[in-house]
Amino acid sequence: MLAEVVALERACLTALPAPRHGFDGPFVLKAFLGGTGRANAVCSTDPAPDPELPARVARIEACYARLGLPCRFRLTPLDPPGLEALLRERGYADGEETIVHAGPARPVADPAVRVLAGPEPAWMAVVATAEYQTAARRAEKLQGPALLAAPAAWLLLQEDGADAACLFAVADGRHCGIFDLATRPEFRRRGLGERLIRAAMHWAAGLGATTAWAQVATTNAASLALQRRVGLREVYRYRYLIRPGTP
């Protein structure tokens, strides 16, 4: 179980890079434009006891303050003992909880899906219809290709002659990460999301990927159901704790 968490956490760090990053002991700090939490948060990579934890947390807080970003910890099964209790004592507030799903890739080629080399305007126009896409998130997506070391694809599905749905995928060894699945409101409930996920798996299988994985908020019932339909199952969860009063 822990080995699978480690592998998926490494895949997450690879698939969602940030231009500013560093380590403090077992913690990796990431900072971008303040958009997506995963590229603007700190998380542990080792669940072993950390005798320097209080001093380390203070340094991490100072780092994010210097960068002008909220200090946001992403709590995972790889946290050292006592981390959450320490953050609670320092007044951190609860953020979003996310489920990490994974499962065997079940690829299906789809002639209606175009595989783009970057977030082209047509792809960005579709992803902008998702309710969670803020200006900072969109700006981070545009800078993503220059930061990625692993192969990536921006998939766009056409339906009735229109760009109807999109998805972003990263192939990292045996893992295929799935992100930014969005469908225009007028094309929802047609099974386009499932088609895109299977098309992404087909693209990644050509690069050696055998396992698909995705992250979804616990409140997103539609995406949770979709991921289960394509054979993904919960591996673990993570939560954010955010320091109030930070930029």
C-alpha cells in the first residue's frame, strides 16, 4: 500500500511541476502563480519521525511568505507523525479533500479525439468552461509545457462538428496521469468523458503506461462515478491545511 502511495506521489510531482521548488528535509515545496493547490503547496515524501519538525514548519512558512503565497500543506499518508497536530496548533484551517484513484489502463482509440502538443486556444476554450478554472489556473496551464519533463498530451474531442470536451494527460513510465477533464455544458451526459479517458490511455499505452491514475475532490460526485466506470479505484486521500491570514 505505502509503495503504491509513494509511486503515485512521485507521479503527481512529475505531472504537475512548478517553476519554483525546493526541499526542506523530507518536504518538497512548490510555488507557481497561486492557481492549482498541487503546484502551490508543500508535502512530505517520507513518513518517518522528524525531530526537526517544528523548526522545519516555521522555515516553510517563512518561505511561502517571502514568495507572497499562502502556506498550504498537502497532507498525505507520507506525513511524519505529529504534522497535522502541529499545524492545528498553529491555527491552520481545513481545505479541500481529494481522492487519488488508480487502476489498469484500458485503452481505446477514438478517431474523434485530436492529440495536441500543447494547450492550444481551442483546448483552453473548452477547459475554461469548467467551473473551477480561475485566471491563475489558466495561466499556469499555458506555462506548463515549458516545465514538463515527461511526455504530455492535450486531448480534444469533437462532437457534432464542435470542440466538445478536453483532457490533459501525462505519461510517466508505467503511469498515465489524467487531469483537466472538461465538457462543454451542452455536450454533457453523452459519455464524452469516458471516451476521452480511454483515448488518453491509448495514447499513454504507446509510451509504455499500464496504470491510469487521477485525483478528484470528494465533493465531485460526477467525476468520482466516471472514474469508477473506467476501472479506477481509490488508493488513498490527501487534504489541504492552509495557514489563515497569509497572502
